[in-house]
Amino acid sequence: MVHALTCGPGSKSGTATPSANGAMTCAQLDANPALQWVGTPTVDFPDEARQPGKLPYTLTVNVTVEASGKVKVEMDGNPDKAFFQKVKDASKNWKTTPPESEGKPVTVRFAR
């Protein structure tokens, strides 16, 4: 399961992530309504991650949420490529509530 979103005013998520294509940061989003997952996003672990000593397994990615709530992920640093591919494939089915700034739908980008 993917962690709950912590992206909004006062959150530290996304403050160090450079904006891309005019995307907002989490701090620029309206507090109400808060950005939330629609449904329960999940990721299957690659077989290599299930080997002894590999869990717990974490991966940080740059997340872009479009004004429609569609989610895209990009590599952050030098992640395990097998796990990143699983996350990228899974993210095609993820969706959030539409991010808003000043009451208007916007695109937001943050590290997660």
C-alpha cells in the first residue's frame, strides 16, 4: 500500500522538489479540500525485494498530480530499477482528488 498523501499548506512534502512545467508546490495548495488518494493505491514488490534482508523497502519518487487528479511518477536519485518500474506501472492506475490553488484546479509536484 502507498502512504497517505501529506501535500498541502504547512507540509514539507514537495518544498525541495523543483517545479516542472508550471506545477505548484504542496505549500501553494488550498488547505480545503486537502489532496487525497481516490481509492487505495498499491504497488507489487519485485521478486528481488522479497529476499531476506531486503524489507522494509522504500522508494522516493517525484510525483506529479495533474489538475484532473491523474498521477505520474519520475525517478528521484538512483532507485532500484525493478521497484521503480513496478511503481511506475502501478501509478498509471492511481488518482487523487483534484489539487486546487485559490479554488482552481492546478498541477502539483512533490517528492514522495
